[in-house]
Amino acid sequence: MKKIVLVCSAGMSTSLLVTKMKDAAKSQGIETEITAVPEVEAKNNTSGTDVVLLAPQVRYLLNRMKKDLEPQGIPVAVIESINYGMMNGEAVIKQAMELMKNK
């Protein structure tokens, strides 16, 4: 099972994206555990994670999170604004799977 963590400012809009991502993963036969956490809880919620995706509004965390997580083998990236805005769960799952494949 792949564990994906989405980091956002408060967790409200991202929870809808999590639902869309779970639906997309299920339809593709991908077993995932997807959670959304606010930025203040991000550091405490990355253990055992396969990939961390940042909502566009917290893109300023990218360098710090890469520095903390990539040495542990956890890729970090920002969700493309268009996919976030459209709540395109399928595209975001694809982004997460590509990051995991390349790690």
C-alpha cells in the first residue's frame, strides 16, 4: 500500500482532493492511504510515507521539506495549481505515482 500525504495550510480544501484521489486510485486498482494534514502537523505525519505533495498555497515549504524528507527517500513536490484548483484527483495520483517510481 502506498502512503501519500498532502500538506496544506488548514486541510479544508485538500480533504476534497483526497476524496477525489482515493476514487481515482481505486478505479485504477492502486492501493493507497491518502491523508491531508495542515502544515503545522506535517513533520509529525511523514513517518512511513512514500510521497509528500504540497498544496500550491504552501509551496514555500518545498525546499525545507525536501531537505528534511528526501534524505529519508521520501520525494516532495508541489501539486500543479491547475490540478489542485480543478480537484483533479486522477492527475494528482499520477503525479504521486511518478514521484514514487523515480525515487
